[in-house]
Amino acid sequence: MRDFLKPRADRGAGERAYDEITFRRVLIDPWRMGGSTGFQTAAFDAERDQPVISEWKTAPADAVLLVDGAYLLGGLKGIWHYTVYVDAQGAQADEQYLADASPFFSASAVVDTSDPKAPKRILSDSC
């Protein structure tokens, strides 16, 4: 998702940092057409703080798209088929995001990385 950030001047905190409209228009919507159209995997260079023109790519109909980034279980929650929430314990958590998105309960899988050499899946059911 780093390649779909908004410019620094327009960037909010958390999920508001992403250009969701461009992300959907150039990657998600074309990808869902199953290889019948091109898509782009980048729209913004965060280091240079400017838009980029990336190559249009295609993929076979059976390809899998993996998207990595923070805050993806918030406003973008409904577009994913499977989600993994990485609980980076010790990292500064955005309490508002955790309250709004409830990633421990809304993610398909939760992974505890407090020991980076031995990550483990957390079963977060309420039973």
C-alpha cells in the first residue's frame, strides 16, 4: 500500500494516508476482471512525494493478489477475500483503528510476532 499513499500535504493518519480511489481504480477493479484487462501496482513514490506512472501489467485469471500494508481492515475491509492481521506487539498501536476495525475479530487470521523467530497464529474466537 506504500505505493498508493497520498502526497504528504494531503496525508492523514492511519488509513486516511492511502489514496483509496486510485488504488481501487488502477489495481483492485481491473484485477477483479480476471486477467481480461491491465492493472497497475503503483501510483505514488512516497520517498519523492510525487505520483508515478507505472507499467500496465496483466496476470492470468488464476493469479492471486497479495496486498501488504497497515490499516487495511478499516475502510478497505470489504474488498478482501482473506485477511491476516499481524499483531506486532510492542509496536505503537493506533487505538482508534483498533477500536473501529476490530482486527482481532474481523481478520481471517491473526499472527502474533512478539517472537519474530517463532510467529504463531492466535485463535481469537470468543469461546
